[in-house]
Amino acid sequence: MSISVEDIKKLRETTGAGMMDCKKALTESNGNLDEAIKYLRVKGLAKAQKRSGKETGEGVIASYIHPGARLGVLLELNCETDFVSRTDEFSSIAKDIAMHIAAANPTYVSQEDIPQEVIDKEKAIYVEQAKASGKPDNVVEKIAEGKLNKFYEDVCLLNQQFVKNPDITIKDLIAESVAKTGENIKIRRFTRFALGE
């Protein structure tokens, strides 16, 4: 099957992936654009996992001030090189994440940042709730785990659905950026300021 230049161009504009990657994705998916996008996302996640051990000593401090100046966010987003940190795309993703933090109000960057006593306390509450509703013991643990996963989605930035595209999480957004830049990207820390809090 021959892949047209127009298809490659369209896929490249949609995903931001390189031309040869787009051609390979279209070839692998027999010219199906949706399948090619899925192929590139999977490859991007694999690339992101491969790069996750790389040192991230460069980056930017991004800020977002909500209209009305009553809410603001400071975010440190890191990458491997100053070359990538100076690109418009890197600045744009940093701004998007800072804006997301303003809207979604996460407490932690990731699950690993949550103190164990907070997790234990939350789980104990969910176990008690399940028992109080009369659920059998073999189901109580599963219900508590499900509620704990929902808790992570609420309080962990990486687990939250991206406000500009709820089909992906912030973790997916970072993985897509890693695939595009070829560098490890990490959210180091953030602070959210709300007037009067």
C-alpha cells in the first residue's frame, strides 16, 4: 500500500511526530489515520519509559495568573537540556500544566509523594464505609481499592484528566511531550496560591 504525502503531512500536523515516524505509523496501520495516531501514542509511551531514568537538570519556572488576579500557580518543569527548555513547545506545555493546576487544584505531583499515613487513613475510611453499607468482606477490599484509585485521580497531578483534553491524563501529556522532544520531562514541584487561603 502506498502512503500519500498528504496523509503523512496530516498525521504530522495532528501528532507533532517526525516525518519518518508518521510514514512508519501509516504503513503499520495500512493507511488508517486513527490507528496510526494510536500507534504513535504507544511508541511515544515506550520512548517516555525508556527516557524516564535520564537526569533532568534544566527546565523552566512557569507561572499562571487567573484573570482577576485572585489565583496563581508557580510550576517547575524540568528537562534534560537547555536547548529543549528554550523551545516554544516546552514553554507551552509548562503554561498548560500551570493552568491545569489552577483549575484542578491537585495536592501532590504523584502517588509517591503522598505520605503513607494519609493513604492508610483514606483506605481505613473507605473500608469502614463499605462495611457500613453491608457489603460482604470479600468485596470490601475491592471497593476500598477502587475508591483509593479515585482519590489518587483527585489529588495527584499526574493522575488527573487534563482540563484542555479530558481524554488524556497529565501523565499522558508529559509522555507525548517526551516522544516529541526526545528528552525526559518531569514536573518537579508546584505551588498554587489563592487569595485568602
